[in-house]
Amino acid sequence: MIIKILKDISTDYKTIDLTALAKKYGYNKNYLSNFIKKESGKSFSELVMNQRLIQAHSLITTTTMPISEIIYAIGMKNKTSFYKKYKSYYLMMPGDERK
């Protein structure tokens, strides 16, 4: 089941939420959250954020799309939060990837 959940996260990372995922699989939200953490070693929100950052990295390195549009395209709203998370994940700022 964890494989299906990870697939859902990788395809629906922009809009996925734990409540809808729990409903889809017929589980309680808290149970599913604990299950995901136990099976993957990461929380649901960490997995979603990692997927968003991977997608953002891909868009930054393969397109000329403005970073502000990329942030929106991956399902994030807060620019400051995005920059912080990106820097901690890739150890560089998004703009540095294009230089």
C-alpha cells in the first residue's frame, strides 16, 4: 500500500492532502499519517514537500520559466518558505542553478 501512496504523492503533489488520501484508502487520517511515517521514515508533509522540490528543481534546470511561476506551478504559495526549503534540500538557492 505504501507504494500506491508514494505514487499518489508523486503524481498529485500540487494538491494532495492527507484527509483526501485517507478517504481514498478508507483509513483514518491519523492512522494513515502514522503508517506513512513508519513505512517511509518521513512524514506525509515531508514526502509532499520533497516531491515539490524535486519538480521545482527539474523546472528550474530545464526551462526558462520564472521562479515565481515555478513556485505556483508546484503548488506552493509562500515564496519565502519555498526559498528556505529549496536551499536546505539542495544546499543552494534556486537562482544559482541557472548560472
